Amino acid sequence: MTTLKKNFEFKRIMNKGKCVSGKWITIYVFPNKLKKLRVGFAVSKKAGKAHDRNRIRRILKEAVRLQEREFDHNLDIIFLWKNKISADDTDFYLVKEEILNLYKRFLQKNDEKTSVEND
């Protein structure tokens, strides 16, 4: 798993990728040709001070790391934290569950579009 860091990478994925939103997180997914999973994490300044944003980012990274084998390895994924929940109220297990649910929703959404196009 490689981390996306460049602004142009984030812009490309957010403009051209597919989007799925949940209660706390929005994910943007775009295929890559590198045959490896690349992920990026974005937490707005509205989520709190730097130490709060860093805590949220650490929670997101760990949740993704533990579920890395669930993801296809030819994708770029951005995890965008919504501002509704503070760092103190963040529960790791709920975040982990939401990430997996969002990815499954993305796969279902993609399968439906693929099956409609093939008919």
C-alpha cells in the first residue's frame, strides 16, 4: 500500500473517480495501472486543531491497513473525513466498519453499472 501525497493526484482522483459517501467518510475511487493499492487521506481544518486531525488520520490509516487485503490492488482511493464528528468522539471500530461498508457499496454500484452496460 502506497500513500498518495501530491495535490495533482488528489485532484485527478476526486474529479474523475467514483464517489461513495457514508456517515463520517466519503471515498473517491479511481483505477490505476500500477497493480498496487494507493491511498490518500484528507481531513479538513474544520475537523479541529492539528492534533485532532492527526489523530483522525492515524485512525483512518490503521483501519485501512488492517483491511488492505479486502481492496483491489489496482485502485487509487481517497478517504475524505467529514466534519461532523470530532476526534474525541471517533471510535476506531465504527470507522473500520464504515470503510469496509463504503467499499462494498462502491463495488455494488460498479457491478450494477457494468451489468447494465453489458445488456
